[in-house]
Amino acid sequence: MSEAIDIRRVYDEILELKKDISYIKKNMIDPDIIMTAEEGKRFDESIKELQQGKTSKLSALKKELGI
């Protein structure tokens, strides 16, 4: 009889773990959406270059590359 109780306890613990994993999956942060300090710095530089007209259109780059 104690074996059946142990199995039930293990089953209940597994169900709790499944709930915890589901919660974690729903609430965890995607590391790909977080910028490092270096990426943030480069992003800011890119925005400045764009505002200063130092960038090229994608179509011009494709034409230059023959794509």
C-alpha cells in the first residue's frame, strides 16, 4: 500500500513541476530581445548615421553588389 502512496506523491509532484515549467515558459524573457551595452551603443550610432544621411538605401546596395 505504501508503494501506491509513493507513486501518487510522485505523480502529484510531476504535475506541479509541469505547471511550474509552463509558467516559466510563458514568462521567461527571450534573450534575443535584450541588447548588450555594445549592441546598444552601436544601435545609437546607427540612428545618428541614419539621421545624418550617412546610410544607403538597400536597393542601392543591392544594385552595387549586382543582386
